[in-house]
Amino acid sequence: MNEHANNPVDEPVDEPQDPLGAKLRAEFDELIKHYPEKQAVLIPALHRCQEDLGGWISPEVMEALAELLELEPVEVYGVASFYPMFHLRPVGKHVVGVCHNVSCDLRGAEDILERVCQVTGAAPGVDSADGRWTVARLECQGACTSAPMFDLDGVYHENLELDDVERILGAVESGNEPN
Amino acid sequence: MAQHETYLLDRLEHDDSHTLDRYSKTGGYRAIEKILKEGLTPEQVIDLVKRSGLRGRGGAGFPTGLKWSFMPDVAKDPRPRYIAVNADESEPGTCKDRVLMERDPHGVIEGILIAAYAMRVDTAYIYVRGEYRFAYDRLLGALAEAREQGWVGQHVLGTEFSIDIWMHKGAGAYICGEETGLMESLEGKRGHPRPKPPFPAGFGLWGQPTTVNNVETLFNVPFIIDRGPEWFAGMGSEKSKGNLLVGISGHVNTPGVFELPLGMSAKTILEEYAGGVWKGKELGAWIPGGSSTGFLPAHMIDLAMDHDSLKEAGSMLGTAAMIMLDEDACVVRAMEVMARFYDHESCGQCSQCREGTEWLHQIFGRIERGAGRLEDIELLTSLANGMAPGKTICALADAAAIPTHSIVKNFRHELEQHVEQGCCPKRRAPQLSGTTA
Ligand SMILES: Cc1cc2nc3c(=O)[nH]c(=O)nc-3n(C[C@H](O)[C@H](O)[C@H](O)COP(=O)(O)O)c2cc1C
Ligand code: SF4
Ligand code: FES
């Protein structure tokens, strides 16, 4: 778009959209004060972006963070891709992570995972066709004494029985709070 | 149940144990108050912690007072200095720090205050694993309360002591629990551990003097100051003092996190606290202190849970996260799960670890599927010998090598059975397949 040619003087110019937005920028400006160097804000900031900006971290967001924290975009990518919690591609509306480490494995994690896949139509690495579900295998989540467990959209569900799976996933789909 | 004195989890009998109100009513912030009002010097505080015999609860068991004394003298080295609280808790089987952070966050904060006073630190960061959202929120809420009441901030109780404590989230990498990986991660980088030396006390966060302590370690400190080092040293065993949070998971009737004196026998913990092996079965194998400490045979269940007894038996106390396998569970499969974990979590800087963990994962996998060879058993040993001890930048390689050796030593027969029968003799469907993304 050639804004100079097409915009009459009294009409506002369409600014390119800020991928971070004013609210997150204000939060990050606060966070920066907690550390002697700006880069320390990167991982907390990636979390906040993923939470508020659609469940994943887009290249545009990474570029904006790089500019904010005075880093190269490739550095931001290098960090974001190192950490398993960050999704660098779009995810389903709901994300279920099933712990498959040893304490959970001993108490039937593979069966829980299989049931999760049946109920959602997704599998680790393959989202459900309707785009509603992402399913992942997770390493130990620190819920070993209440195994098996999964994390659904950031909330732990522990001491799972096979029959709980459908009820918990169904509740979140129908908009009710699962318990 | 055997009677013993408790303190770590006492406050949890109250539903509001996480609030400042409850904390204050139950002796909270009394220890830091005592230090500031009586004018104890930082050196005196370190001396009390040394005399208590407290050892780190993060896995290595290093004496806490001694670690604190490694921080340089401010008169000679006035650089900024930091505390990093290790709340990354990701050793498979371990979920004890979570209990403290969720249910008694002010206790963690008071521990940080005392550590900061003792080491003359004015800034501390609590590095919480990203998945622990509830623990993070509880700590954040408690910090807000503590700030409002003046326990955290400038001139605590009107003294010269000032302290900032900030929360920081990790993002799912086990290696960030290793103390130098944690520091890199806190700086906003990949969690690549640093070669040591230099040690954190001289070159830590942003190259400045830093001490890294585990959550449970710090949580013990206010009790030591309040009740005295002799009281603390009266609990536990000869060289491992105090009470310990023991997690017990896997094939038991009542898994949980229990507060027990160091040195209690694993058998007592299994039978009296965890309700015994589930479904009336016999014990097949067990892990004393998290996945890195290796598998022990059932007949060694009489061992005392303390640093020295387990070391003598060729294992480690680690994070005191006991994992129990019943007689029908396959140790080779459990080991495959653990090897898959170390393969996934290796940061890749050292070839021995990067390649070694991948090989271990593949070899245990093929033995479990019945596709292994007898020579694989010697290959496992030689791989593990190539990885540890002390051959890599950090101890993750050791954490994979130790359980490998333990399987070959204690369960060689089961490896051989898999190879000879061409399948897992205790096969449990479905077969292990995927890895985490
Ligand atoms: C691979 C690896 C992972 C570790 N993970 C943790 C952890 O999650 N939490 C922890 O407190 N210590 C962990 N440690 C131990 C830390 O490096 C360090 O010894 C500990 O935090 C020191 O605190 P302490 O002296 O209070 O025990 C880990 C060590 C290694 C080698
Ligand atoms: S031993 Fe493994 S995890 Fe540790 S620094 Fe080397 S490659 Fe990374
Ligand atoms: S093994 Fe699943 S939560 Fe620890």
C-alpha cells in the first residue's frame, strides 16, 4: 500500500499492527526493571506472548521481542526453540499434555494417552482434523505421587482413571470448568 | 506409625497455610525478626547453619552453611551478588518442592530472606519450572503480602537490610535444574550448563557472585534459626541431619510426600507410610532418590534413607524420590523410559552425553522389544563408562550412566531373558513408542 498517495491528509494512516500490543509492552517494561540485563526478560516474555497471543509464538512476535530486548531475531528463535513449552506453530484450541515418564508409566500413562487420542481425534504431533485439539507427550511434571496425570490448557489433572478422561475433556469442550 | 518430631509440613493441617495471616500465627517470620532485632551478624547466621549440619535438598547433598561461606567477602569484592532459588523440580519421581511452594510459600520466602542476609545479597530470583503455574501464583501472592508487610523490600524492620525477590518462569527443560544451566536460562539464554570452574560463588548470574539453593533447603533455614542448630542436629542420622521430604510413587497403595527423619529405613517408609506394594504384590525393584539414582533389587529395601548409607550401597539419596516397581513390572521398560528422558533432555553440548543418551535409549528399546543381542549388555556398560563419571560439562551424563550400570549389575538376568526369549517376559501392552516433541 502506498499510503502517501492514497491517504488524504485528514484521514489516519494505517500503522502496521504491533504484534505485542500496548498491554504486553507495558508488562515487559516493568519486568525489565527486575534484571540488570534486558535479555533476562526473554523467557518470561515468550510465556506471556504465548498465553495472550493465540497459544503459540509467531515469527512476527519473535521479531518484535528481539527488537524490544535488543537481540537478533535468530537469538530469540534459538532460545524459543530450545524450550519444550513454547509452541512455534499454531496449536489446537485445547492442548493436552500427558506425562509419560516413569512414575506415570508405572500407573498406566500409555493407556491414558491412548484414551486421550481416542476422545480427541488427535495424536502426538497430529492435531485433530477440526483443529480443536493438540495432544503431546510430556516428561515428568512433578505430579509423580498422584500419577497418572495430564495437563489440560495449563491445569493439572491428577490421579487419573481411564474413565475420567472423557468427562474432563468433554467438560472443557462444552465450556464447563472441569474438576 | 513410628513417632518422630515434625516441622516441615506442620502448617499444612490448616487450609489457609499459604497465607501471611496463618504463617504469622504459627511462628512465621520469627527467625528473620530474631536475626534483625538481636543484630546477629551474617557470619553468625552462617555459623548456625553450619552447626546444624543441614545439607542441600536439591540432589547433591552439599553442606549449606559451607556453600554460603564460599561467597566472597564484600569488603574485598563489592560486586553485585545474587541468590537463585532452584524451583525447577524436574527429576523424574520428584514432587516435594511443589508441596512447599503451593502450601507454605511464606516459609520459602523467609528462608530466602535469611540466606540473603547471611550472604549480604540484595536480589534473589526464584526460578520456578514453567509448568508449576499454581506454585508460581501462590509464591507471587505470598510475595505481594510479604512486600506489603515490609518483610520484602527496602529497610526490613527499619534496618539496613534490604532485599528484592523476583519470580522467574522456566519453560520445560530439565537441564535448567542444573545450577549453571539454570543461570544461563535465567539470563534469557538456552539452558546450556557452563564448565566449572569458575564456580557460581565467584562467577554466577551475569558473571557475579551467586549462590543456587533448592527450595526445600531454604525452607529448613528459618526453623534452624528459630529453634537452634542443636535441635536440628538432634534429628536424622549421623551425617545427615534434620527431616526430609520423601516422595514415594509407582506401585504402592498410598503414594505421597512424607516428612521423615533422614536415615529411616526404606522398608518402613514403604510399609508404614505408602501402605505397602499395591494389589498385594511383592516388590520387584526400587529407586531410592529419583531416576538418576538407579535401580536397587527388592532385597535391599532395608537400606537407610540417608546420604552415606545409600552411597555405600552404590546408590544415592538424590532427591529422596522413591519409585517402587512391583514384581510384575519390567525394569528394562522402566529403564527405557528413563533413557528416552535423558536422550530428550541432553542439551547436546558434549558428544559423550548427546550420543550416549541416544544410544542408551535405542539399545534399551531394542532389548525391551526382544530385538537385542547379548553383546548389547557389554555395550551398555562401555557406553556408560564413556559418559561418566566426570567426563562431561555437567552431571546429566552421570544421571543416565548410573541407572544403566545399576540395571546391568542388579538385573543382568532380566536383560538376558529379554534377549533369549526374544520378547519382554513381562510384556505389557502397548509398546513404548513416541518421544516428546
Ligand atoms: C541434570 C541435573 C538436574 C538438576 N535438577 C535440579 C532441580 O530440578 N532442582 C534442584 O534443586 N536441583 C537440581 N539439580 C542440582 C543443582 O545443580 C544444585 O546442586 C542444587 O540446586 C543446589 O542446591 P542445594 O545445595 O540447596 O541442594 C540438578 C542437577 C543436575 C546435574
Ligand atoms: S553432560 Fe549432557 S546435558 Fe550436561 S552439558 Fe554435556 S551435553 Fe549438556
Ligand atoms: S512421572 Fe509423571 S509426573 Fe512425574
